[in-house]
Amino acid sequence: MEREEISLTGTTETLLITLYGKALESREPDSLLNDHFAEQIVSRIDYDFAKLKVDRNLSIGLAARAGVLDDWVRAFVGRHPDAIVLHLGCGLDTRVSRIDPPSSVEWFDVDYPEVIDLRRRLYPDRENCRMVASSVTVGDWLAQVPRDRPAMIVAEGLTPYLDADQGKELLSQLVSHLRAGGELICDVYSELGLKFVRQSPSFQATGAEIHWAIDDPRDLERAVPGLRLVDDVSAYRPQHIARMDWFARWIVLVWSFIPALRKIGRLLRFRF
């Protein structure tokens, strides 16, 4: 099979970290995600994934984060079989395959044109799943999204790459447009969390930049009328931490006693 050549750099290149991490985790005998489609996608891309330095601990962490978000999406779709799902900054993530929503759900995968172009070459067509080639913060892509159906907004790995004003404006536009209400789920990092991410070997390999730190999730409630925080959790549950090596487990244990370190990275769920 001919492999797909890619020319992603900076921000768009970071999507390969999450894709590869989920693929690696799915090779584990006790895999959380069992994301074997991610493995297939990795095998079809002409890229030196070794340069990203994704180790087992990181792959488990990425899978744990995705698993929590997946569970929230499944629960929402289960309650609202007529829902729309907006997967913002989707990258090459296989979430729609992992969730496998019924055909009554309308799914939108939104990302930069060069990412969607690659995604179209790698992914088969799927009923009621649209690929939208646009930056999430510019253009009129939102006009094609129905306003009168319950909506699940998924923003995994997106917020750090926006600036604060840009991010708050995007969320305000989404809440205003989606009149039937719904939920927003995302991962966020504190200012200290962004510093740790910037220093990670995987992130440094891409040359990307990150900007938006969210130290207090309630700031989003105050900035975006209609948002209400309902969940603020860590992706690192005890059963996930137990799968990491001893040094990573020790680090997580120490951090759990220090408030500033406990809050460096969180998973949030809002209703609107």
C-alpha cells in the first residue's frame, strides 16, 4: 500500500502526537481505547513518528484523556439520538469510529484545510459525518450547522492553541448559534501546565506554540453567557496511573498533594 506523504508543521504537526499515542496504547493487552483504526492510519502515513518521542506513559495519558471525553460523548448521544456533534480541531483522531454513533446523529469534523485534505485521503466516507475544512475561529463554517438540535461540542487538545480572546469569542459564537442547547467538553491547562507542555520532548519536536491558560474554569462561565460548569476532573484515574512506570506513578502521587500541580491539566464539561 502506498503511504501518504504529509507536510504538517507546527500546530498541525502536534496532531500526530495524539494519533500515535492512541495507536501505541491500543497495542497494550489491557488497552483502554482499543483504537486499532488509529494504528491503521499511522501505518499509512509516511512520517518518522520516532521523532515525536511518544513513550508508554504519554500514550497511556493521552488514551485516558480521550477515554473520559469519549464516555461523555457516548452518554450525550445516548440521551439525544438526534444530536449533532461538533468535533473541533479533530486532527486525525478516530473518535467518530470509536463512538460509532447512530445514523440519526449528525457529526462534523472541523480542522484546517490541509488537515481535512489529509483526513479525506485516509478516512472512508461515513453516513452523516461531514468533514469541514476551516479554522475553527474564522470563516462561516458554523452556518452549515443546524441550530435546532441538541449539540455536543468536543474540543480535545484545542484550547491551548487559541489565544484567550479568540477562544472566548469562539465559545460565545457556538453557544449563541446552538439554540437548542447542549454540552461543551474540553481539556485545559493552567499557566504552570502550559510550561510543562512546552518543555515536553514531544511538543518541542513540532516547534508549535501554545497560548491560552485557564487557571479557573469558572472564568469561562463569566466570559461566555449561558455556560455552566458541571464537571471538572482529572484524566488520571487510579486505574490509569497504575499502568504507568514506577517513576511516573511517583510523580503523580507527589503532585496530588500540591494544589497548583493538581490543577495543571483538567477535563471540563459544561452545559449551555
